Amino acid sequence: MMLAIAVAASAFAAVQVPAPEGALPVEITGPWTIELGPGRIDTPDGARELREAVSVNIAPVELVQVRGEEHTPLPVFDPNAGSWRRGAKLKQLIAEECTGTGLAVASSIRLTSQPGAAETFVPDTDCVVDAFWAQIGRIEGGAIAPEQAVYVDYDYYPARVDSILVDASGRVRVAPGKPGVGNIRLPEPGPGEVAVCTVWHTGIMTGLEPENIFPIQFAVTGTTLPAPSAERLLPKTLAKLRNGEPVTIVAWGDSVTNGGGLLAGQDALWYQQQFLARLQERFPKSAITLHTAAWPGNSSHGYMSAPAGGQYDFKRDVLDRKPDLVTIEFVNDAYLQGDALNEQYAKIRDALRAIPAEIIVITPHYVRQDWMNVTTVKVDEDPRPYVHGLREFAEKNGIAVADASRLWGELWRKGIPYPIILANAINHPDERGMKLFADALMAVFPEQ
């Protein structure tokens, strides 16, 4: 047995992990082992040096087994609904209102009429099992009655992020993260320790791949955000802030502007509230008033087209506030490109300048990889045509840009796989993601 294991280990072909400039070299040397160094990196907490390569073991995520989870009643599976709302969600895989994808072991999911029963309902006859989206539903005419209780057994592998830490003496330690589905947190370093690499467990894995390994970049490369543009593009708002005059801001957007992945009572963490607090601190003499106009699940066109007097009314919610400044965040506009984008944002431009109000457009955060047509989370430049088109439209029309997308593109270099800060595992940023929006907005303004 020992010989067989040794032979298998020697047959493993080591894989070099592409590392950004200023990161330690990292190599995958076995299914669950990696080697760091040798090398020296200069961190904000001082230099860290590995004189020789150091091998560390990464503990796989443990399988979680769920038995007899009750669903009463089980809804009819709707294949035409949104991916995250086609049926009942496996409860331990719920991430906010959605589900963690790719975590459930498909072969383990079985539906029964009683807990522990040997006889199961038949997939595609009595029920539908969508293992990827962790959802189940009954089929009309099958053996599951409309009001019947159904019990589900399933196994899953949660997500997790581990940190590889190095202290000032060069001692290396692996700190396992806490397993979860959404809002995955990085472990806290101990005294004197610096995270030099992270390892992202994405659910069902047979071993480590380069996509799971994030060597952290410490080289000073400067920010990717443009220089402050308020002097040129927001002169009236900036003058009022500097002169201590009142300023009114409307944050206009969709579910992200409505708090996204934050719980009730966490309003202070919404990006526009973080922006307000920081802008007020920078310009303390000006009384700044913020209004939020946000329609979850809709687009800028939908908001502007809504009937007057309804729950969402563009004129009442935005124009009639007589704002000095309107910030615009619509990840739900990301389907727009080319002429359609230019036409829609020209309407927005004209409506706001007629008040008159100055404008900041916010480029959106990163969402699910498949929704962005990428196969990796290590994406420096946002590939969505909407983002490129929005930047171009703003440049041509003298509109300020809070380029949050660029900050999301930097996350992997900091050891953060961006999906871990999506609270619903799809498109709602948590408070860490919200801070990136506030960072981008503050970057538009000079220090004074």
C-alpha cells in the first residue's frame, strides 16, 4: 500500500501557478500540497523571506451530509423561471435569496415520502432535481401530491478560503477558513503574520488547480482608478462642497443601490451611505443630503418608463429632488451595448442635465463568471461590452466615472476570489463589495 501511494505521488506533475509581480512563486506539487518560495516580498508590515521553498498541505473541505430535510409543500418545478427560483432550495445551500452553485453532489440527492425511507421518488417522472442550482420541485401528474411533505437527503461540499501566513522569521502557517455558502471570510492573521497566498475551495474538488491558488501581489503598481475628475466634470457640486453650501445627492440604481446583499438594519453599510459619510468627513462645512431611488430587479429604462405616481417614479424619486449630483448604478443595464446603450444613457443625460444636475456613472461590480462569459475569476479587465461602452459614453459626454469595475478586477491580486464577497453567490455584493463602490466614488473627488 505504501509503495502504491509513493508511486502515485511521484507520478504527479507539478504545476506552476501564474503569479502577479511582487508575489511569492507558488507551485502545486500534489493534489493537496503546494510549495511556496524561495523568495522575498516587501509587505506593508515589513519584509517576508523564504530562503528555501516550503511545502504545505491543504486540508480538503469536509463533506456535509444532510438527511431528512423537510419540504412542505414541494412546489412544481418551473424550468422557465430564473435559475435561482425554479423550485425549492436545498436549505443548507441557500445564499441570501439564491443558492450556492456547484456544491451539491448530484448523485446524493434523493427525495422520499418519509425520513430515511428506502423507496425514492423518481427524478424526471415524479420530480426534478437541479443539482447545480441546488433546487428541487415536483412534476404535475407524478407521485408527489400538491400538499405532501417531501424529505430530502443530500451531500455537499461548502466553499472555503484558507490563508497561507508568514511571520517575520519566515515561519509558514496555513490558516483554514470557515466553510460556508455565501459571504466567505478570510482567516485573520496572527500577530506578526502576513497572508502571502490564499487557497479557494470551490465545492466539489478532487485536488488543487491554479484557479484555486491566489499568490498575493505586494509590488507597488499604483491604483488603476483614473485621477480625480470633479474639478473638471463636477464643478458646481465641488464648489458647493468647498464653500460649505448645502448639497443634495440622489443615488439612483437597482437592487445593489437598495442594499444588495446586506441585511435589514445594515443601511449604514450601503455603498451610498459609506460614500456620504466619507464625503461629509472630507467636506465637513457642507450639509450633504442623500436620497436613494432604487428599484430591485429593474433597469434604468424600466425606472424611467414606470407610470407616474407608482411605487417607482423617476420624476418624483430623482428629478423632483432637485439634486446637485446623481450617482447611477445599474448592473441590470449590463445587457446594453452599442447604439442601445448610447440611446438610453443619452436620455438619462438629457433628463438630468435639464434639472440641472451633475452626474457620476458607476461601472458595475463583477457577477457570476458565466454571466460575464469568463472561465476564471482572475480577470483584470472587465470583458462586458456595457462597461467599455459606459466608459466611452462618459468620456465623450463629459460625465464623471466611478470605476468600481476596476477595483473588482484587482481583487484576485489581493488574494480575494471575487465570488466570496457576493452575498447571494450571484450578483449582490456584501459590505466588502459595497466599500469598493464607495472607494470608486471617493476617488472622483480631490482631497479638498
